[in-house]
Amino acid sequence: MAEFSVLVIDDEQEFVSTLVRRLCKRGWASEGVLTGGEAIRKIAAGNFAVALLDMRLPDMDGSEVLREIMKISPQTRVVILTGHASASEGEEGIRNGAFDYLIKPVEFETLLEKLQAARKRSP
Amino acid sequence: MTSLFDRIASLFSSKPKLKPAELQAAFRSHYKEFRSLLTANNNALELMAEMEQALSVGKSFGMAFIRGNCTALSVNIYKMIQHLNRLADGRYAGLDQPFRAITRQLEQIIASRPATTEGAAILSMAEVDAGMVDQVGEKMANLGEVRNRVGLRTPDGFVMTAVAVRHFTQVNDLQVEINRRLKGLDLDNLEELYTVSAGIQGLISNAPLPEDLEEAILAHYQQLATDAESELLVALRSSAIGEDSSNVSFAGQYRTQLNVSREFVGQAYKEIVAGKYKSQAIVYRQQRGFRHQDVHMCVGCLRMVDAAISGVLYSRAPDDPRSSFVMIQAAPGLAGNVVDGSAATEQLRVSRTVPYDILDRQFGAGREGGGGASLLRLSAAQAAELAEVGVRLEEHFGAPQDIEWSIDQAGLLYILQSRPLGRPVPGEPPVLIAHSPAADELSDLPAPLFAGGVCVSRGVGCGPVFMVRSSLDLLRFPKGAVLVVETPYPDWASLLDRAAAVISETGQVAAHLATVAREFGVPAIFGMKQALTALENHHLVTVDATAGKVYGGRVEPLLALAPPKPNLMAGSPVYKILREAMEYITPLNLTDPTSPFFRSDSCQTLHDLTRFCHEKAVVEMFNFGERYGFDDKAAKQLVVDAPSQWWVIDLDDGFRQDFDPESRYVDLGHIVSVPMLAIWQGMTAFPWAGPPPVSLRGFGSIIFQSTRNTNLDPAVRSSLVAKNYFLISKNFCNLSVRLGYHFALVEANLGEFLTENYVSFQFKGGAADENRRLLRIRLISDILNEFGFRVEQKADAMTARIEKNTSLFLQERLKILGYLIIHTRQIDMVMGDEGMVAQYQQKIMADLHTLLQTGEGGMT
């Protein structure tokens, strides 16, 4: 497992596969999962520096996944990346330990900057 | 209106007689139609006013507003036509035809779409020029022009045209779903806006590209990669059609993707197409009056320039089209660093004439601090080359230009974009640097909290501070707050329609956010270093961007100086549609009811129809008595102390309820008609002085000798008079008077709606020769003019009108008319004598002023 890897958690397959390929191309070892359950298994097994987390997942609520991740892998920086803009949900996410809150779509270059920033702060 | 007079004059002759109850029923039904017509008239005029205001005031409106108002307007005018025809037993059926013609025109205008685009799905930049805006969008058309007509270097590339995006959209059947999601979107709800925007963009980005389009894109990509490059990288740039017709730059609203490799070209294309629905683009289009379906997202695919230094070049100072220098913003690397406000930049002012001397240069700190900028200075030769390019492009395009450029590692200059420089606010002095002559003159200003930075958008704004550091803050931004940021990212642009002012710690005038702030008229200071630390959220501040100062609290004298917000809609497609529609709505061609062209088939606009229906409705009400004669029992003789020679007919509710309908007489005390009582007050306020002493030249003195009579009894000689009737209801009065040789008619409606209130007065005739009759009419006209009447005169007949005023105001006018009816009898006989005229005029005016001052001081 690469040191600076990203886990993309989103239920849109097309989005996940494109983003993972793009990230890999720019030197970020990345993987993608489509459900919260898978995400938690991956996080528990691997060493992800950053998780890009969608708040709408088929099996679990995003905030639930966030709390789980913070529990099992507190060193992972979780960046919420959601298409469902909600200030209260965002606030709750930040309160529960999310590193940043982004609204889709994010320019790829901007996303890279955010990942960079998350990685820098990674313990 | 001779024919009307004749009709009115014959009002009481040989009509089929109606019983009092029948007469009242007929009046009630007519009156109801009349009032409904006036209500529709009222609505129509209000709708027109609202539409005119939308054109002039610059509030934002969309097609829904135009469609809604046009429909409501048509409905009201249709109602007016219906009511008028019921009033007149269908005699105005001819209105149907012009009404249909006008509404058909309006429908066509509202449904109009820009010309459909045709041709190739992909065009090489080598074949693009400014004439191809409708195929490749403004940005790429201009870039093609720069390359192929001006002959400057631009990156090689190609454009996915409007045909391509239509193909993509249609194959995936996207538009219906997009429209469904946008319908009813509340722009004030930021969460909803961002969610809908993200959803639509996801929808587009995840839709598959049609195979043929994808193949064509890759084939063109392959052609670019002729050299033995390991991997060609391209930049994909949005180039929207329909975004730029009114100096609207949509600065930074759409997306650009840099360093895209073959694998991601298709995806990047879809994402840029999706960028049409970025939240700020949705807001921006709505604010500026663009229809979503009129904007077609073309995409330019250009070879990446391996940039050593890049920037923005203004062929004139952004807010001064007369400046004698070009302005250059430069930063190491890609141009995006300058326009997204993040990089430390060098700013140069360079003379516009050979040898293009550098006038000055200064450094602006970027987000990462200002240190690196000094390492990379634009050489004098590069500055001169840029200045020359700026002047050339301005000459070619005929307007100051805003140009993006890069110089590659080999020192070659590439033009990436050239567009008209955002229009400066009219009448603004040419100052960019913080200085505010108007504010300087204000004394008693409090000490500012701090000062500095660069004014990137003039003006003064006041509101609570709200700092935005993240997307989360974005969602919580309150309307009317002062936006405080570290870096002026283009993403913050979606807040500009709700921000009172903008303060940024970094950035400069070329940042996209600055451009959008100028377009929205939001005052903005950039490069104000201590802003985030010195300010606190929710603290009220006044930002004087022009002077570069921030004050605590609300500073009224400064806010009073703030220029009005620009009309964001002016020139936009929706604005144009409304303006076009208005040509069939507001112009008034039927101004003169006495003209032979005052006919239904002359109606060319909805306003004409409104005016025509209103005028004819009033006439039809006048004709009420003519069309429905009444039997003598309906008319009650008015009793004031003793029976007078005035008769009153109650049409509805003009008598007190305890009035005995069998009585032949009506006491003044039983009359509750507001307009009649006002007229009566005027008639009786002053005793009539009798006919004037007639000079020897006066004709018919004998007749007038016999009319010397100081009471109000007009029935002097039965051969000369008809009975004088008041037709009344509580709010309505129609009085026809034949006094001596002249005929007068007063009609008034004093209801609840201002727009249905009117007083009209007609006056005709006299015994003296024409010249003296005209002189009398002129005297009366002058007096009525003085009291606000609109007077029209034709031969010796005069019509005076006053409308849409309060009941109290109109009652005063009715008193004046009552007075004039009595006191101008027979003064035509003396109108040849200037001295007498002056004397009469003086006396009349004095009386009238007394009458109005004393108010209730009538003699009744």
C-alpha cells in the first residue's frame, strides 16, 4: 500500500473510476469503493491517508461512515465531497472530524490542492 | 365629439321609456360591466408599468416574468374588450381582429429562439474566425480571428462546436431532465442551488459520449500530436454561444481543464459541457437575463503551452477606456494563476505608443506571499511586444480588449484569449488607485478601521462581515453581508448577487472575481492584508472600495455617495425579448379620441386597445341615458328650500335608503351621491352676479336682458332650455346642463380605485359670435388647466378630463366645475373686451381659491 493513498467513496461508478484513474495518473495511489461497508473494510485493512467521502451512499449514511472511519483509522483525513449541499450536514461532518467539505463538482486541480493540504496535515 | 354632444343633447327626447326599477336594473348591469372594465384597465396599466420598470430599473427577470406578464396583460385586455362589447351590445366586435394580431406577434416574440446552428461537429482552429460565433462560441471565434485574421500566434487546436454539444445532449435526452430539475429552483436557497447544480453536472458528466463524436475528438487530438511527443497535453476551454452579447464576460463562470491527456479528453469535454450548469453560471444567467437553452457550450481543445510566464493584458486600464497605457498582469507559470487570484503578480503599465516604455511596475502578493515574484520580471522587450499586441488587437476588434497570454520556455508569445474589456461604469472618472474625490469632501467621517489595498470595483457597501474560507461557509453566507476572503477564487462569484461588498486579502484587478464584482456593481477591495484577522464575523462595516477604506458601523454619508447598481439585464437576450415585446405593448398611437383614426382597426398595441376600450366605455356610460330613456316618474325634482328646476334620477344608491320612491320630489338632504354634492357645492357657493353688462357691440342683448335672474333656475325661457338632470349613484354623477345658449356636461366617478376615478367636463356653444365663444372657451380652458385638467379643444367645443386621483381631490375639481357652469354663463358676450376679460378672470380665480380654501363653506 502506497504511503499517500486516497480512497474514493462514492456510489456513482463512472465518477469513481474516472477519478481513481486521474489520481493514479498524477501520482496518487488510489482506490475506489461504491458503498459504506466496503469503505470501512478497506480503511480497516489499508493505510489510507485521505478518504474522499460522498454523503449519500446506498447502504449507509455518510456521517455514519465518517464516524466509523474516525474510530478505526483516526490518522485518515476525511474530505467530504458531496453533491447534496447542506450546511448542517457539513457542520456535523466537520464536528465529527472531517478535514474539509467540498461540493461537487470540484475542479480536478482544486481537488489535488485539497488532497495536498490534507496530506500535509496527516499525522 | 360633436356627435356625442348631439347624442347627449337628444338624451331626453324620444327613447323607449323604462320604469324606474327597470332603469335601475339596466344601470346596475351597465355599471357593473363598466367597473369590471375599469378594474381590468387598472390591472393592464399596472402590468405595463411593471414591465417598463423591469426594463429601466435593472432588477433581474427571466422568461417566466415576460411570459407571465404578457399573458396576464392579454387576459385583462381580452376582458376589457368583452366588457365593452357587453356595454355596447357587441358594437365593438371589430376589436377582436387587432387583439388577435397583437397577441400573435407577442407569442412569436416570446417563443423566438436564436438561429439553429449547423455544420461540422468539430472545426480546426485553422478554419475558425470571428464570423463563426454561432458555431464555435465567442471565445474560440475570437481566438480564431486572432490567429487567422490578425496573424498572431495561438496554440494549435480544434473546437467541439454547437453541433457537437447538441448531438451529445440529444443522444442522451438530457435537456428534459435538466429543465425538470431547474424548474422552480429557488436561487436564494444556496443549498438547493448547489445540490441541483451538482446533480445536473453529474448527469451530464456521467452520460456516455456518442461513439462517433468520441472518435472524431480523438482523431483531431491525434492530428495535433504530430511530433514525437511522449504524450500530448491539451487544455480544454469553454466557449459558450449566447453568453457575450452585452459585454458580458461570464468571467470564470465556466470551466477550463489544463494538462489533459488523451485518456481523459472525452471526460474533460463532458465536464466542461456540464460546467454550463455550475451554480454561479445558473445564478449569473438568471441575474443577467440569459435563457439556459440559448446558451450552447462549445469547447476549445488547445495544445498546452509550456509557459514560463503568463498573464493578462488589458489594452486600456479596466475602468478607463481613455487611458494611454496598457496594463499587464504577469506571473510565473500558467495564466490561470493570475485570474484565479492565487499567484503573486507583477503589474506593469506600459505606454500604448512606440517604443512602448514601461511606465511603472509593482508587485502584488499572492496567496503564497510576494517573495517569488521579484525573481521573474517581464523584460522590457516582452512588455513592449505585449503592449503592441494589445494595441493591435484593440484596433482589430474596435474596442479595448482583455487578453490572456503565455510566453513559453522558448520565449514565444501565445495569445490564449481576447475578449472585450468589461464596460466601464458610465461617467466614472479614470481612477484605479484608491482615491475618492467625492468622499474626500465629506467631513465628519469616522476614522476607518483600516485602509489600503486596491480598489477593483468601485462603490460603497455596508453589511455584516462574513468570512468565507470553505464551501461550507459558502452555504451559510447571509444575504447582504460583506464577503471577506483570503483569496478571490472564481468559485466565490456565486455569492456576488447577495454580497454588499467584497474584501480580499490578496488578488488584483485581473482576478475573475474582480471582473464579476465590477459587472454586478459590488464594491470590492483586494490586497487588503489584515482583513481576515482585523475583522470579526457579524460586525457591521461600511466598505468604501473607491477610497480603499473600511469603517466600523454604518456610515450614511458615504452610502449616500454610492452609485446606483448597474442594470445587469441591459442588452441580454431576455432583456431584448422583453424590449421587442414591449413594442407591441406600450406605445400609444391612439392619443386623440376626436381623431378619425381613433378606431378599433387603428389599434396597434395593447396600450392602444386599453385606451380605446376605456374611452369607448366612458362614452357608452354617457350614452346610458340615450339608449335607455326613462319615464318621467324616474326623475325627481330637487328641493332646496323650495322646488328648483333641477331634476335628479337615482341610478342605484344615490338616495338615502329612507327616501320614498313614490315621491315626486327629492330633498337635497336625501342625496348621498358624493360627486353630485360636490358639484352642487360649487354651483351654490357664490351667488350669480347675473349676465354681464353687454356693450353695444354685444349681439342679442335683448335675449340676455330677459335672463337676468339671480337664482339658479335655468328655465328662463322654455324655448331655450331643457330640464337639467343629475343622473346619480353614490359614486357616480352625470349632469347635463343647458343654461342659456351653452351646453355643459359633467360626469364623475369617485370609486375605491384611483384608476377608475375620473371627472370629465364638456362644454359647448354660446350665443355670441364664434370669436367671442372661442375666447370664453380659452378662458375656461386656462382656468381648468391651472387646476390640473387635461383640456382638449375643438372649434367651440371643449373637453376637460382629470383621472386617477383621490376622491377628495376630484371633489374639489367638481366644485370648480359647478362654479364655472353657473358663473361663466353669458360671459361670452363680453369676451371682446380685454379689460372685462381680465376682470372676470381675476374674480373667478379669487372665488375659486376661496371655494377650495373654505372647503365646506358652500352656501347650501
